[in-house]
Amino acid sequence: MDRKFQSLTNGAYIDLIPYLETKLAEADNIRMYIGSDSQTIADKTVYALVIVLHYGNNGGHVIYSKKSLPKIHNRFTRLWNEVEDSVALAKYLEENDLPKPAYIDVDLNPDPRYQSNTLLRAALGYVESFGYTPRCKPYAVSATYIADKICK
């Protein structure tokens, strides 16, 4: 994975695999969520890819990667890239002997009134085809909410 990750706590850049190994060893029952979001701002499209480590009733920890690309005009492409980024990260973690995320949060809306709905079924099937459990709105709030804030 060629993306650089940072801690949301202090903005420090981290070495992803050793960092997660340490964090996951610190406590029992940590649940990991992965999600992504994107925003088109002027002439660029900004993507945020997020890992949330949820410590049950004791809070959580967030690490993220942010990248900018030339403006992506096609909504399908922009949103599909979010799903692909999340799955690629989950696969990368698993290839490095880290546990599967509890969920991959997909920032697509099940309400047919929203344009992102047209991708929902394909995205859920894509995530599931790799053996991961997807969540969508209104349940996919952890990782996608934070990714949304990072994009802005």
C-alpha cells in the first residue's frame, strides 16, 4: 500500500502495520472499521481513507490517509473508488497478518431518492465477495463520518 497514514490524535505519520499491531495488542475486543469518503473541491477530488479502532465503551482511535486527485467528474467513478480503496486497505491489512475489519463502512445511501443508491447493491456485493461485512447508511457512521470530516 503506497498511502501514508496519520494519527488523527496528533497528526503524526505512522508506519501502518507495526502501528496497528501495537494498537491491537493494547486491549481485548477492539473492533476495527474501515471507510472512505470523497469530496470534489474546485479542480480536485479529495479522498480520505480511515481506520477506526473502537474500544467498546472506552472510546476509539482513528488513523487516516488523505489524497487529492485531479477532479473526477463522474459520480459513479468517484464513489466506486471509495469502495475499492476500503477493500484494498482491508486486503492489505489481512495480507500482513492483521485481523479482518469488523465492518467496511460504505458511504452510499439505501434511499432511492439519493444518487449514490444506484451503486449500493454492487458495492455491498463487491465488499462481501472478498469476505468482508459491509455497512451502509444509517449504520455506517463511524468510519465514513470521520472520513467526511477529513475530506473537508
